[in-house]
Amino acid sequence: MEPATGEGRCPHCRAFWEGGGNCPRCFHLQSLEGVLASFEMAGPARQAVHALKYRFVRALAPAMAPHLVCASSGHSFNAVFPVPLHRSREKSRGFNQAELLVQAAGWDAEPGLTRVRNTGRQVGMHERQRRANVAGAFRYAGRDLAGLRVALVDDVITTGATMQECAVLLRAAGAREVWGVAFARASYRVALPDAPIED
Ligand SMILES: [Zn+2]
């Protein structure tokens, strides 16, 4: 599996980027302190994400979670939020894959963040559509996060629009830092903001 670290990537969001410094897309991810991801969304890493999410192979979570722990080593988070699904989606799937990963990593899932609007599957939407699609889709009604370093966990990060939207709310609740933590980084080499994104 290809690690989502090292040269040729944006140091902030970990997407493929050879321009040096932060990539242009990070302009839209300003509420995130950074992205910590284990693998590029390709090959076996992609198969694992899809098997967990679409074929409901829950047994994969304990195999994937240690990579999240590894990716976030050195960061001591005060609160860990799984990126929430809308309750209708969670009901039909039977679980939230982000929550499974948080539990399997041995972290306590922090309550209070919910998805109040069903945003549907974002596969095939381009960047701007994704940002519009998740705008206002979340609510935070949890504890005061003043001064805390917070993680948002998901199986895969693609444009980062979902995590950014959640991060805005957590920052508004006082969080000092909000980090995106994901098993896979679905970065894409073609810099066309209107190109549909597969993952
Ligand atoms: Zn970036």
C-alpha cells in the first residue's frame, strides 16, 4: 500500500502536489490544522475502504484502525469525533464506518456532532458540488471544546469538504486545533475543479 506521506504531497492535506508548500485546494480547508492519513486510496487500501463501507465487512476495522493510530502518533487529541452519517444512512448500513474505526483504535468517540441533512453519496460530484452539498449539513451540540486539540476521523478523505464543514463547527465551539484523520487519502492528480471525483 502506498503511504500518504513523503515528498510530492501537500504537507497540509496530503494530496498529490509537487508545487511546493501547501496545494491550492488547501485554501478551502482552512479550519483544519492538517490531514493525517495512512495510505493513498489505491490498491489494497481502496479495497479495504470499499469492503468495509459497501460490503459491510466490519471485521476489517480492527485491521485498519492501527494505521490511524500510527498516522496520528505524536498528536495527543483531547477529543475524537467520528465523522457522522445521517441517521437514515446509518440505519440502512447498520453502522458508521468512521465510528467503527474510532472504537477499534481504542479511542472514545466524542458525542455531539451530527449530520442533520442527508447529503447522499458524493461519488461523481466535483469539488464545488461537494462543498455546496455539505454546507450546513452538520450540527454541533456537544461540550465546550475551549483550548482542545480535536480529531475528526473518517475512513477516507477526498476533497476534505466534509471535514472542513465539521471543523468549522468544532472551531466555533472553541477547539484550538482540528485535525483530519483518515485511513485513506483519495487524492487526484488532475487539478480540474469541475472534474467529477470517483471516490
Ligand atoms: Zn493541500
